[in-house]
Amino acid sequence: MLIKPNDVEITDKDKLLYYHTILQNPYIPFTPYQLQAIALILASRDNKDVNSLLAGGSGWGGKTVLGTMLAAQFLQEPNYRALVTRRNYAELLDTSSIWDNLKSWACDDKIPEDIRCEAIKSPSPRIEAPSGAIIYFKAFDNVDKKQKFKSASYHRIVNDEASELPNGLIPFQYRSLRTTDHLPLSLINLSNPSGDSTEYLIQEYVDGEKPYVNMGWESNPFIDKDAYSKTLDQLDYVDQKYQKYGDWHYKPAKGDLISREQMESQILNEPIYDNHVRFSLIGIDLAGKGKDSFAVCRYDLLNNGLEVIRDFAQTKSAQPEGMLMNFVAKHNPSPLAPITNLIIIEQEGGGSPLYAQRYFKDLLKDFNISVDLKTPRGSKYQRARPLMNKISNGQVRISYDCGCLDDFIDEATDLEPLMKKSPNLVDSCTLVHNYLHEKIINIGGNVSIGRRITGRRY
């Protein structure tokens, strides 16, 4: 249920609590803007039931700052126990996270020593206050981890990017909200749309009876709205629907990521010479069950910084060795001076896939090229989104003489969250694109992948 500021009747008791726990709180260095204040008041009411709400919508509405205020609100209360969650552990403790904010707000040397909190990262991340209050931090990337709530008791749970949490986790959290003292109970969801729990948040809050505070970049008085709007325009269509427009009811459909016209507009009409190549990768997407194809892709980073999809090949044969060897040999005519810097094979679990990975790794050893395995994360659709966005923005181009070019364009323009046919060419290309951006690290101007340093500038 959408809550507007004028819909909330603020009592004298609300004002008094807000003044003492927010405006006079030594751990909160900022004054909330109107919608943040509304969310704080709704989360702090002395109800017999749990104060539950959703705050979010489009991007950069100040959700993380709000979450930090919510976590810190009762840090001076001796028995206060709060939990901050996120799906991914790295993001839970990342820069500009609630954890990072609290370290600055409550644990910094600028805080008087008698009230200064301590940030303890291991073995279980938590913020401990001299009062005895504790804020815990836990990641939940699988619904089975809900057992982390077993026997735990909290006054407040703050779910950061709640829509990304595994479906079924949020309603399970209510069992851990209990108290025997005067502090109110609350379950707060901070989120943009998209993710496994989106439908639950829509049913319970956006379209349901529980309060939803719609706060995004257009309502945030502390940002340059024109500049941020232009930044959001660089996102792919799907992320614009979520991050720019905060559209909770949008569901990605076939063709939303990229159109045929966008793909064809990024085809390079002139040849590329290998002496223009700074770094070259080959990705191998092993054939799965059913009608999947065995697919390979060459992907280059040029000296001018441009990324280019150079070539593809695929086969449905049960014996793809010949096709693979011919493809690698085509792009590396001299084993003594290979053009390819690295070959990446998609790593999957199970005995048979692991055997195939070792087999192909051994098969390629005579080419004098390093081989690495990469375990894919997320769905094929989600993995392809960064690459499709870069193609549509002209940051990645496609060579005119790519093999299987029409098939690649067909796969890319048919991408959707639930696909009946595996996009093998797209997957082989996504594999090397994502590896390039996740694994390449600047070390004194050199390109480093794993333990291998090429000495070429990036």
C-alpha cells in the first residue's frame, strides 16, 4: 500500500521518539529527508504487532542511508539486537554498505571513546556498542540458510536489497522478531524491483496492505537529478525499468535486452589485424544435455581499448574435438607465438562435466596457451546482460567475418529470463566477456590473469 507523507498521522509520541532516537542520536550524523523520516517513524511505533514496511523503488533514493539510520536508532539501548541482511556476503560488507556506513558513523575515532562502537568482522560480522547493543550482519544466498534464524531473537531486521533475497526467506524472519522489553519490533525491506522476492514484496506491500514508501532518485533532495537521470540512461532497458522508473510490475520479455537493429549497427565493416590486439581470449561453452551445441568464441581487447567479438564456431556433434582444434589453430597459426592469451572453459558440477573439462584442457596443451575454468553464476540471461548492454552502447563491436554471426544475433535478440533453448553462442561470448572484466587486474600497468602477467598495458 503506497504511503504518501500526508497519509501519515504523526502523534506527539512519534515526534518525541524521533527527536531522541534520530535527531539527538550521536551515531546518526545526518538529518533524514521527508520520506526517510516517514519510514523511520513507521518502523518505530510502539505497536503490539511487528512494524513491517517496504522502502524503495527507483535507484539512489537514500535506501542505504535509511538502513543505517534504522540499524543505529536504538544503539544506546542495552538490550537492543538488530540484524542486517543481504543476499551476497561481499556486498553485505562492501564499500558504501550499511556495514561500511556504521563503521564511519559509530566506530570512528571522531566518536567519543565512552560511546564508541566496535566493528567486529570475524568470525561473525557485528557492531557492538558500549551500551551492550549489538547489530548483526548475515548473508542469505540460499533459502535453506534460513536456519540461521533458528533460536535467534531481534528487535529489528533490515533487509538490504530485499528483492534479491531467496524467495521464502522474508516471511520466515518474523519468527525471530520477539522481545520482552519496551523496544518496538520491526521488519524493514529496502529494495529496488527485480530479484527472487519481488513477487512477495509486490503482494505484501506494493499491492498489499503493508506500507510501501516509494523513495527514489526523483524524491532525493541531495542529488543532482539531471546528472543521475543521464547516468541511468546508460543502463540496459531492463535495469532502466527497475532502477530509473522503479517499475515493480515490469517483467522482462523476449527482445528487451537488445534489438536486431542495435546488434547490426555494431558490426565492424573493416578487418582487424592481430597486431592491434592487446589481449585475446577464447571461451568454450560445453554442450549440455538435449539439443545443446558445443560453442566457442574469440573475444579481443584492442590497443585502443575497444572490445571486439572476433569469431564463433559451434557444433552439435558428440565429438567436437575436431571443430575445437581447428578453431584454436585458425587463430593461433604458430604454437611458438600464440595470439590467444587464455582459453576459458565453463566449469560445471558433476562427474561427467568435470571429466570433459579435464579432457579438453589436456587436448589443448600443445597450443602453449594457458587454460582456466570458470564457474558460471546466475542464469544465462543475467550473465548476458552486461555484454548486451555494452553492445547496444557501442562499447563492444562485432567483426563482420564472425562465423555463425546470424545465429549469434538470433540468440541475443531472443534472450529472456525463461528460455526453452540454450543460447550457446551467447553463453560462450558472455563467458569470456565476464572473465575479462572480473579477473583482469591492473598491476603496474600490466594485465594479470590468475598467476600469469602478460606485460601488455591495459
